[in-house]
Amino acid sequence: MGYYLYFFFFFFDNNPPKSEPYIEGYVVEADFNRILVINGITEEQSKNINEKEALNLVNVEAIWVSKYNFFQFRKGQKVRVWVGGTVAESFPAQGKADYIEIISK
């Protein structure tokens, strides 16, 4: 029974946390277990830039987030990301997503 409740809340809880998101930006890379979100670029840039090019830009924030249902995300989407636990403060930062809200598709 506990597994089913966890599954339900993990995949179907659609209420964003009451706290501020860690980052709001565009998805630049997306695969089956993580996404790269960058703040400080335009929607057009997010669709036409690769990870290496994006990380060489100045005045951007970036984070790789994992542990989420990533099949619904694609390059160019604008998202808000709430991160749980500690964040590795490398560049890009790395953390586990508690919640991701799609702002624009």
C-alpha cells in the first residue's frame, strides 16, 4: 500500500511547493534521467544551442536535475525547478528535483 501512495504522489501531485523555485529557465538538454535547465538565455537560444555552447555563455545560471519523470520534458520548454536536499555547486550545479513546473511548451 505504501508503494502505491508513493507512486501516486511522486507522479501525480500537481501542486507546486509554496517555496520559491531554485531556478526558472529553459530546458537545453533532456534525456531519460535528467535535464539541464539554464536561466539567462532566450527561448530561441534554448532550442538552437547545445550544452557546451550554453555553458560557455556569461551571466547564466545552470543546473542538471535528476530523479523526476523526464519523459514529459523537451528542449526549449520554460520551466521552474524546485530542488530537494543539497545542491552540488559546480557549474552547472547538480541536484535532485522535488518538483518541476512547465511554464511554456
